Amino acid sequence: MTERIAIIGVGQTEFKSKWPEISEVEMLNMAAKRALENAGMTIKDIDAVFIGNMELFEGNYQVDMWLTEGSGAYLKSGMKIQTGGSTGSSICTTLFDHAATGMFRAVMGIGFEKQDEGSSDASLRSISEDTFFDIANGGRGAGPSMSEMALDLLERKSVTEEQIARLRVQASENASKNPHAHLRKKVTVEDVMNSPYLIPPLRLLHMCPTSVGACAMIVAPESTTGKICPNPAWVEDWVTIHGGIQPPVGHLGTYLSKSELGPLWAYGVEQASLKLYKRCGIKNPRKEIDVIEVYNMSSWHEAEWYERMHICETNGAGKLIEEGATALDGDIPVNPSGGVVVTNAIGASAMQRMAEAAIQIRNEGGERQVPGVETAFAVTAGGDSYSAAALFRKSLS
Amino acid sequence: MEECQKETARITDPAYRGYAEASYGVARKKYEAEKKVYQKALDQGYIIIDSIVHLPFKESAGLRLSRFFNALRDESKILALRCPQCRRVTFPPRAVCGFCRVTIGEKEEEWFALGDTGTVTSIVLPTEREVDRATGRVVGEPNPCAFIRLDGGDEWTILVHYLEFMDIEKLKRGMRVKAVWRPREERRGRMSDIEYFVTV
Amino acid sequence: MMKRKVAIVALAQSKYESSKKTLSLGEMIWEVVEKILRETGLKFEAQAGDKPRTVIDKIVSCSEDYWQGRTISDCFYHLEMGALGMSVTKVAGDGASAVYHGAVNILSGKHNVVLVIAWRKESETIGSIVENAAFDPIYLRPLGIDFLMAAGMQANQYLHKYGITEDQCAEVVVKNRQNAFSNPYAQEPLELSIADVMDSKMLSYPIKALDCKPVSDGACALVLANEEAAKDLTSNPIWIAGMGNCYDSHYPGDRDLSDCESLQMAAQKAYEMAGITDPFRDIDVAEISECYSYQELLWMEGLGICGRGEGGEFVRDGITRIGGKLPVNPSGGVLSGNPSGVAGMIRVGEAYLQLSGQADKRQIPDAGTALAHGCYGPNGQSHCVVILNR
């Protein structure tokens, strides 16, 4: 009964910092309609709709109920999935599992955030930590864990600050070619190196924005795909690993650089990547994969993930950057979309990594298309080391 | 949070004050910019609905944390649990050892006290602060806070807490710190029964 | 047909209480997980050491941020769920949907054994404020509406259309609260007469205090396994024969509240999969989520157990009592005290206990096919139906 599955449609809205002119319903509807158009389908062809959203950011309880008006979930199956920053990718794995059962003709998932309606900053800083130990606003949210990771990269001489600045420039180059990115302005190394410190060595321009927007994805089993989709992005396999390290240490990426499990921020991404490579028979990811999308909440994360995905050796992220290997025209392009550092609508951002991988496979990347993509890989990360990874192919052998 | 309110006037180090003011400035700028965007939409005839959700909570600390907070308040002790199987320390006390998936905290021999001294493993500087949407007030504390590995624990033992005001240059990972306890009559059986940590 | 693909092999429940003050949320969750681990001897895939052939390789949790007042609320209890290093997904909805998700994880071929956990402590905050936030922020929420008021509207429409009476609804309360005496996990068994229910305080016409479920704390966990693993774990697996879920429209004005189209569709999907053509004949016991007494009648009609408008007579004629032709809620149902969000999973759990012969004093003899139902959203906007077979 299980079937092979493919992504057959992707739709994204524009991403901005504030969007007071439309409601959440309209925003979701926009993404859903674009995905359906992209797939050449109507809502009647979809059997289930899944929504993902961190409700406290917009203040809507049971938000999937209200949003049936725009998501197309009316009289269809579905449920709401939430796993923090990796919500979008959890929706994707839910879509993949549902499609693989063969019980549905096609399923659609929509990840979104309309953070201008609430305050995700406040949510993350003041109420995402433990009641009893939240003495110091949980250490001020995700920032501290990120600074630990950045310091670790510098200390073991994996990268220099200048190389990280170049990664940010690279992301902006790609974003300028991506009509769905939020921060599309090209920046220079000087811009980055001179931007104010937030928590040293993290600077303002290293960090992701808070964005408003939605992303929708349609997944179908082979039996449907074969009939209606000339250009599917086959999903060969998918894996989720969750770190599960707890407050009050801080679930937002954690803070321990040395533990028996290794550095805790790396746990999810590394384990998920390795598990997926093993299952798919990938021995040399840099050679065997054509394009990668990673969850780079900051440019420092991008460098860290290079190592954790094993596309370079330990402490070799800087070398990869020097070679220009991960640029759009490099031998292992990473984040042709620009990644999370240019667009972060929390419910959507993890889905956009998988969506972009599918876009690249289907040759729909426009100006940012990497030529000749046969194999794409996406790995996401979120609070408490939630990670999902998936491998996509142009054709199933 | 009210017991942790510190007056901005207490900031004496000029560089420090610069930090705090800069972060306050950034927060205010964001708030003002946001108001402008909304005003533009309102001027164009769009409706924006304000609402606040007030949800009061009464959370049970439960068996283990009640014992923990009582010991904090009454005996100035910071308690932790040692797993009988793997010997790892679980701090703060919880019902299960995350590694072994066995129940902990029911047997007396699993409980022990950590020291109230420790080593700083990570520091947070008081930088970007949040502005309360409804009132425009800046929230958050200007103190640095730290992740402190309390003595007697293992690599999994971390407490998040405030540090005293000090020169930014002096804030270093690896610093040794000691808890400053509130006077007995001010304690409530909360983590704030320790006011902050000072360097030793 | 779903023949023998996914089985329930173990269940653990809290004793549901109006306020579990002495336990933290984490301790409440660990209590049920620990019971399951002890009963099955299962380990988690991520645990180091010798790997027995059958391990839990997926965790599906079910809870809501709003009830805990924090975002990514489930991550505070990942250690209690055994989630260190594991694959975890959180379904933010009703427990029956979480079971559905867990079954899909197995049916996709990607997982073998799934631990599904739902929890809620309703006593820790104010339910009506949370419920108000479930309504859309533009039209409905500013009215201050909560689920009780919405239920009042639906009850009015339903009772009026079919001439169902308030004391027929009261009959449901009497039955379920009486059934609760036989259920050691039930929160509040009560010896009631119809007059007791009719005399209780009017809250939202026609719904009175005893027509509502009490505030409740508790957790529930169960283990799903594929065919091979099920054989390893138990001699008495209970199979999921069919399942379906479905959303309705949000705005009460867009729906005929005396109808439940989404429940009919969810049930239809489940029945088709399970090969059920006549629900009344083919089902031996039903556990239905009734947060308000009228809902048991309305949902029975939506499930096709009785005809439209016949719910009142059905219950009055004793058909749904223990000993009747189709016992409904022998566990005492949600009305006897279940936390919302967990309720759907408890129904699945109770149906499992019935079919596996573990229902003790509330056992329906020779039950071979059971129906479990969960609903979520205002006025049961979404429903999930699970059919179990021996």
C-alpha cells in the first residue's frame, strides 16, 4: 500500500516585515492558490490540508479552525502541526507520510507566520522558557546559544569573521534573485562587518529578520503524480531527529558546546543528515548532491551546518567559503533562495527549505536556478534541536 | 519579574550605560517604525483590530520542584537528583532521567545539594530589549545574565541567573561566581530567592 | 481496507481529576509513559545499548500552547516523553487526530512502533478565555464568545429543528455519570436523576451546569505498532480497521448547526475503510466525545448510528445504555470528566480496552468492533473517527 511520493506544487507569497493590508486568511489563501496553480490542480483534487503555526505568536488558539476559510481545509482531512522553528519541515514530513500511505490523492500543507500581528520576540523571550526558572527571561531567547556557537566556530578556527560576512553577502546575492525573499537588498562585506553587535560576535546583519508570509506545498503519491505531473520532485526519503535538551538550559538551540552528545546545537542537524545519508546510500554528500537548502538562522549557522552536514571536514567551513564552493556557481551550492537569514516567517521557513529544494529539482528557480539539478537535500533546525532532513531526486532509478 | 527590577540609574559604568541606552534606542526605533507602518495602513482605510489576551496561570510545581523550592527558601540549598542507573545529574529535579528513561526523585538517596558557587559557561549581555506593544514601555533587565555550572553538578548542570553589574571587560566565561541570597523574610520559594551571582 | 496494518498494543491513563495540584505537568506525563514502558518493556530507538528488535521509533505528542501559556510548549516535557534523540511530531489538536497521525506514520512504512501521548491541565488557567481565542479575531472573538455560548447556539438549533427535548439530553448525563462508577479512571461518577440535571443552574440556554463537562486534568498514552511488531509486543493486539477526519467551516452562520457534515464525512471515510455498511448493526460499542449532553445525540446522528432527529428517542429507549443494543460511552464519556484535547485519545483507549477484554466492570461482553470519536474546534468544527477491530 505504500507508494513513492513527489512534491508536485509549491506556492509562496511575498515576504515582508509587516503586512497590515491583508488578513491571515487572505495570506494563506494566496499561498494555497499559487501552489494549486503551480501544480495545475484545483482544491477539489486535494484530500487533506495541514497547517503549521506557532499560535502564541499571533495569539490565535486553534488557528487551523479559523483558517479553513483560506486554507481550503473545508470538508477535507487535516490537522495542525507545531514543532517550533522546524514547524514547516514537520508539516512536510507529515505530508510525506500521509502521501506515502496511498490513502490520499494529494495533500497540501501551508506554513505561515504573520508576526506583525503579535510579537514573536516577546513570545520567544518571555514565555518560551520555563515558569519556575525563567528568572532572567530565559537568558534572553535564542541569541545566547547562537553566540556560543559562533564563538566555538572562531575558537576552533573553522571560520573567520570576514568569511561569515561573505556568507551573508552570498545570501543577499541569492536573495536579490529570489522574488519571495524578504531582505533582497545586496549587502557588502563592509556593511556586515560594521553593523552593530547584538551579542558578540553576532552582529545585526548576521541575524535573520522576522518576516510575514506563507508557503504552501502539494505532495502526491506516484499513482496521482504519474497522471498529472510532468515534472515532479521525488522525495526519496525523510528523517526527523529531535535533540530534546531542556530548559532551563534553554531549548532555543541550547548552550553547551561540549557534552557527551557533542555540541548540543549541532545534534539534530548532524544526526538527521547522517541518518538520511545512510538510508539513501550517500557516501560523499558534496559530490553526490547538487544543491542544498539549510536552516541558517544566522550566517554563523550556515557555516556550522556545512560541517554538520559533512560537506567539508571538521573545522573546514572556512576553507569551503574560500573556495566559493557554496555560491550559486560553486560545486555545492547552498541556499540558492538566500535561506532563513533573509526570510524568516517561522511557520513557513522550514517548509521553504524543502520547497526550494523541490523548486530547484523542477527547474523553476528562475534567476537563482542551479543548472542540472538531479539530487537536492534539505535539512532544517529549530528550537530544542528539532531537525528534519529530506532527499529529493529528479527521477527515481 | 518585579523583584528583579533594577533602576537604570544603578548603571555606573559608562560603556555599560552606552550598551543599555543603545539597546533602548534600538527598541524604541522599532516601536516607532511599526507605528508608522500601521498608521499608513489606517490612513488608507484598512482596519486593524487591537486585542490583548490576558491569561492567568497557576502552575503546579509538583512533588519534586516543591521540595526543591522549599529547600531553596528554608535551607538555602539548591537540590538536584542523581540517576541511580547512569549517575548523571538531573538539575533541576524532574521525574525522569532523560537518558535512561527511569523514574528519579522518589528515593531519598537520589537527592543531593549542589553548591551555591559555580563557574560561568556562557554570558548574555544586556543588549536588544523588547518594547511592550500596548504601553510602549521597554521591558527586560539591564543586568547581564549567565549560565552557571553549579559546583557538585556535572556537564548537564546549568542554572540561568543574573550577575551583578560589572565592567563589560570583566565578564568572562570561566569566571567563578557565588550566589547572593535574599534575606529570609524576602524569599518566596522561587528562583528569585537568589538575588544574583557575584564574582569571587 | 486496512486489514491488520496498525494495532494498538498498550494503553495508560491518568486518573482524571478536577485539579491534579500535587503533580507538575511533567510528572503527570511521566506517570502514563512510565506505565506503558513498564507494561510493554519497550525501549526507545535512541537509547544506547543492546537494541532489542522492537523499539519505539516515533513519538507523537498532542497538546496546545495556549493551555500552558508558552510557545513550543511540548518541548518542556520531551524528557518525560522519552524524546531525547527521537523523531517527534506534535499534533496541536485532539488526541484522536494524534492517533490518526501515529497510524499514518506506520502506514507510510517509515515507522514501526509509535508512542502517542496527549495531556492537558485545564485547571491551571481559565478555559473560557482560551476558548475565546479560538474564534477568529475579526468577527467573533470581540463578541466575547466561548465554546459554551457557541454550544448553546447549536443546541438551540438542533433541539428546535427535531423537537428533541432537554430531558432527552439530560438522559445522556444520567447514563454517562452512572457509567462512570464502573470506570476507575473516571473523574466524577454521579448518581443523578433527570430532575437533578434539569434543576441544575442554567448556563447558556438550553445548556445547564450538569449538561457540561467539568474542568479536568489528565494525560493518556498509547502505543501503535505495525503487524510484525504487534505480534512481538502482545498476544492481544487491537487493529485499526478504519479512520477518517474532516474539517467544517469556521463561522457558525456558514454551517447548519443542527447538522454535522464534517462528522458524516469523517465517519464515511472510516466506515469505507473498515467495511462498515450499517453502523448500528456493525458496531458493538461506541465511545463518542460529548463535551455537552446534546452532542452525544447529534454526533450519533452524524455517525449514522441512528437517523437524523432520532437521537433523543434512541437514548430514551435505552438503546445506548450498558446492556442496550449499542452501548455508548460505557466509560462515562467526556461528561464525567476528561480534559479537552485528550478526550479523543481517551475514547480510542477505552474502545481498545473494550475489545481487548480489559474493561473490567464496564466491559461490554463480546465486543468485536468499536467506534471511537474525537472532536475539536467550536461546535465540533472538526471530527476524527477511528474504527477498531479484534
